[in-house]
Amino acid sequence: MSQAGQSKVNQSKSLYIQVLVAIAIGIVLGHFWPAIAIQMEPLGTGFVKLVKMMIAPIIFITVVVGIGKLTDTTAVGRIGLKAIIYFEVLTTFAMLIGLAVGHIIAPGAGLNIDPATLDKSRVATYANASHSVSDFILNIIPDSIVGAFAKGDILPVLFFSLLFGVGLAGMGERGRNVVHFLDEAGTALFRVIGIIMKVAPLGAFGAMSFTIGRYGIGALAQLGFLMACFYITCVLFVFVVLSVVMRIAGLRLWPLIKYLREEFFIVLGTSSSEAALPSLMEKLERLGCNRPLVGLVVPLGYAFNLDGTSIYFTMAITFIAQALNIPLSWGDYALILGVLLLTSKGAAAITGGGFITLAATLATLNGKVPVAGIVLVLAIDRFMSEARAITNLFGNSVATVFVAWWEDELDLAQAKKVLAGEA
């Protein structure tokens, strides 16, 4: 390995160790000095905002440059279709696992909560919010190009980027200068990301300090069983289901997890999978996945391939029903699954989207389970968000590798060398 390559590896190891230490310090500060820890919140919020600031331009440039370099623009539609098929299969499987675990282990059984005692005011915002399928589809189309970038929503930016990239590809030679300029601009943007990642330990420290200081650890003992079930289910999904998918693609999961350890700790500290999106795209490209494919599949996955969130939805609904002593039939389970297959898409793209989706799904059960029941999971949602985000991170990483393999756009030899630390 060259001296420059060795230096990069050392920097990577140093960063994830710093993030890990920062998380540990944040937990200690939050537990013993909660008043001080709560004041650290701006560090975590500031870091996430720094990364989100870069997401829209990076998606735009990566997608446009990738499509602009394609000689066959029909490949865009083919890749997108394969990605959507994969997302639907895996998220459905994740929901079924969540339903099965929630039904068999029954983490909410024995709580015996009276529905009349639920505080409806705490969930009024989510219960009254509109989150129909038509609204979701229309929101993909931005009101203006500038508005799409200003809001930073992934899907509107991706939609415009696809159109612009296809238009640029159709210009032939005249469009190559624009593609070259954007390609160079993309290199500069990833250098900016490198600078931002240097403060990742501060961001992880601030976010973890605030979480522990604000919510505490001891107060969560009553709902700890649900948290434990959810975490174990996510771990099993990653190491069983995603491991099988990686084997089909000719690779192993554990080396990929080690390769993405830096992103893992960033997501663990910030509870946001978006915080790792730019560096994740760069690493998947370095792994051997075709650049245009990475630029298309990863942003799509952040909206449609929410494996961890899918597990959370079905487990949360079964937990609420059990806690309120409301039996659910197989017909109810089928209805829940059918509704979630539609309403869960894009849940992470809007503030409070997860609770809005839960409220919308409970509302379809004809009042059998009160919408106000989501108040039961409000207290621990912040602590479950880490597992959701980490599962989503690995789910989208494996999805990109698999779609690249399916499309024959994965350099398998390069991937094996990178995962073995040889390149």
C-alpha cells in the first residue's frame, strides 16, 4: 500500500475511534451531569445540519454526472426499476419479521393500560397530519428548482437531477463540458465533506450527551423489554437477511460492516442515517460499485428502503395493541401490512414522518386501536432511532451492492480487495 493510502487508512481509524470515545464520554456526562449534558445539544444539531447542507448538491452532481456519462440512458430506468423491486421485497420482509416478533414475544403484554387514560394532546399533531399516497407522489415534484434545494428534501432533488441528467446526456458532445465541470465540482464537494467529518466526534458527543441527559436511562426500564426486542430483531435482520443477500452477490457481510464502521459510529452518535450519506456514497463507489448506479440507488434507498423503520412500525403497532389489551386478528395484521407498504415510503423524508405513518395506519383499523396509543412509544422513540438508522444504513449499503451485482456494474475483484484491506 502506498504512503498516501496508508495515511488515509490511519485517518479513518483515528476518526472512528474518536467518535466512539466521544459517544462514551457523552453517555457518562448525560448520566451523571444531565443539566450540563442537555446544553450540548447544539453540537449534535450543528453537525447534522452541516452534513445535510451538503446532501442536496452532492446528490445532484453525482446523479447528473453519472447519467451524463452513460451512453445508454435507458439504463437509468432499468436500474431504478430493479432498485424499487429490491426495496419492496426487503421492506416487506422486514415488516413481516417485525409482526412475527411482536406477535410471538408480545412485549406489550401485561402493561394493562386503560385507553381512556392516554394523553391525546401529545399526539394531536401526528394524528391530524395528512400523509396520503397521492400527497407523497405530488411532493416528489418540487414547486421550484430552487425550492427543492432550499428544503433539502431528497426525492424532489433526485427527481430534478434525473431530468437534468437525461437532458444533458441527450446533448451529446455539447454536454460533455458541463459534465466535466460538474465532475470537478463534485470532487471539491467531497473534500468539503472530508473537512466536515473532522468534527464528527463533537457532533456525536453533543447528540449522545443530550439524549442521555434529557431522557435518562433508568426511567426507561418499564419499556426496556420492547427496546431489547427491537434491537435484537434489527441485529438478526442485519446478520441473517442482509448476510444472505450479500452471499448471493458473492461477498460477505462482516467485512462490509467493518469497512463502514466509521459511518456506523457517526449514525450511532447522531441517530441520523443522513449524517453518513455523503461518505457512504463515496465508499460504495470506492468499493467497486458503478458511480451512476450509486448516485441513483443510494438516494432512492433513503426514501424507499427503510428496513429498520419497517421493523419498528409493525413492532410498535403490535406493542400498542398488546399494552391496551386489544387483540388483533390475522385480517388486522394483513391490513396493517398492506397499509404500511404504501404509507411507509418516504416516512423519513418529513419531520415526524414516523409518527404520522403510525397514526395513519392505526386510523385504518376502524378505531379498533386508538390513534392516541402512539403516545406509549414517544418516550423511547429517541432511543430506538439509533437502531432504526443503523439498520437503514446497512440496508441501503447492501441494496446498492446487490443492485450493482444484479446490473453487472459491480467490480467483484475490486470489492473483495477493498473489503480485505488490500486496496
